[in-house]
Amino acid sequence: MIVPFASRPSPKLVFGAGALNDLPAYVREVGGLAVYLVSDRGIARTGYVDRARGLLKAAGIPVSCFTDARENPTETDAATCRDQALGNPFDCLVALGGGSSLDTARACNFLLSNGGAMRDYHGYGKAAKPMLPMIAIPTTAGTGSETQSYALISRDDTHEKMACGDPKARARIAILDPDLTATLPRSTAILSGLDALSHALESAVCTKRNAVSSIYSEAAFRHLAGAVSRIFAGQGTADDRGHMQLGAAFAGLAIENSMLGGAHASANPLTARHGVVHGHAVSHMLPHVMRYNSADAGAGAIYARYAELLRESGESSVPLIEWVSGIVKQCALPALDGSTMDLALLAEDATRQWTGKFNPRPLQAAEFLSLYRRAFDPHVSA
């Protein structure tokens, strides 16, 4: 039976090496006459902010910049970006950077256009007024934020990650220029790539999967699976970078048209309470959640299908979960010490994460606790 669904539109996707050079034309395409460019200090140091600003100025488009976006942006970060924007002339936002920069720009758009605080927009469709056009330019291949209508913002008080979404918050155009990922530190390429891979795999089996999201999930997996090993080993080619960026964007569209699951629900408390970088946290939990999900007939069939894709492409002949575990081990991420963590408290936190409600097998505190125990002690059987 085909599950009923209503698809969400994609931004205009512009892919290709050197695509950033046409930024002024795309600003004009969305009706922009002046730009507020949002990025972070790391991207500024690469010279990409100056390059984008130079392109706009050469085209006669005034531009003001905010380069203080931070990892895991908070309500205060969004308000700071908004406050710095006030007094500058602009009618278009350009977000340049990783997921945190894109989330900060999108959150700033909510506040500039509709007022209030970010917690007012927790959920979907709560922005009553029009929003400014936004162009998203990812410099990582990870979050897929460039193709989504959500800003992920942490509450200042509880550190809970809020998904604040609205169809008007979607970028009008996403510029996918793989040249911009060529300078990524290997550690960043690994962590962002693991996040993208988890998006493709979780969206594929979540309870909101449908005919449209499944196309994007599989396309994302195909692009990512063929490139991750070389990218993570620091041996990626220009083609590999292109596949990673397309894979991340398609995975973002899969999320936009469906949802995620237990790996993200269990990863977020590790980030909030122990500062574990998101890509590390979600990849640490992903194989354990996949083993739990494999008891669901539908999820098991999809995992088998993806394993067949790996065999057909010559990437691997082992079951999918073994392949995922091998990819994570290849990255040699620092070990996480579960002995310093209150796993029961993390499990309670995980039950409050929105994404976990769409896992193919139900997850309550007891199941999350079992997953954490397995993740932090492979000898634990429950």
C-alpha cells in the first residue's frame, strides 16, 4: 500500500564547481537589492566570506556581514544575529557555512520578520508574517540544512534542541559548490559526513517515510556510500566531494519530507549534557539503533535493500549494519567514557526528543537506557 503524503518543495538547487561565482545573479533572482551575509569565524578565515562579499560588491549589491555564528546555536545566538542586522540596509539573507551558520541565519529571519523569541516558533508553521528570501551556501557536506525549512536552535535554559520550522523559512536557492568543501579539515569532513550518512539511513526507515522521501533517502545513500571511505581517509577527489555534497542535500530533502529517528533522539542529550559533537554522538548511537530497528520487518527490508546497493556498486558485501559500524570505526573518533554519564538521565532526556517519536520501533526510557548501555559497554546484553 502506498502511504498518503504531501510533499514539501525543494529550493532551487544549483550544483557545480565554481557555482559561488554566480551568487549576485541569484540574489537578483530572488529580488534582492542588498544582502545580510551570515557566517562564522572559521569560514571567514578561509577567505570565503571575503570572496562572497567581493562578488556582491563588484555587482553593485551592498552587503553587511555577521561572522559570529556558533556551533549548536542558541536562542541568544539568534537574537545576537538579529540585533547586529538592525540598522543595516538589506532585503535578502545569504547563509554561508555549515549547518550552524545556516540555522543561525534562518533563526535570524524568523526574528527579523516575525519578532518574538525562537521558542515562539518551536514546531512548524508558526510564523504569521512573510519572511525575507534566503540563499543557502553550505561549506560542509553534513546537515542538509540548505534544503530544509527548519532552524535547529537550543533553548538557553534547558539546552533542548528546538526544531523551528516554517515553509517560508526554506531557502529559495541552495548553491552547492563542492570547491567550498576542499579546505575542510579532515575532522570536520568526517563529523559532517557521518551526520549526512545518518540522515540518509534514519529518514529511510522512519515512520513518516513515503514515496517521495524514500527516493531522496536512497539517492542520498548512493551518493554518500560511494565516497565516504575516501573522504574520511583524506583521499577524496573532486568527484567525491561533489557526491558528498549532493548526498547531504538529498538527505536534507528526505528529512524535510519525512523525519529522523532514535539515533538522533539519543545523540542530542549527549551533545546537550556532555558537549559531544553532534556527528560523533549520532554515529556512536547509529549502529545500535539500527540493530534495534532491524527487528521491524519494514526497516529490516530497507536495510537489506541498502546492503544490496552496496553489493551492486562493489562497495561492500557485508550486511548494512556491519558496513556502517566499519565506517564509524575507520574514523577513529575519540572514545566516549560512559562511566562519567548518568545513562538513566540521558534516557529520560531522549524520550523528550521529537525525532524519536518517528523511530520504526517504539522507544521509551527503558529502550533508550538499553541502547545507551549497549553503546557504552559492548558486553552489556540489555
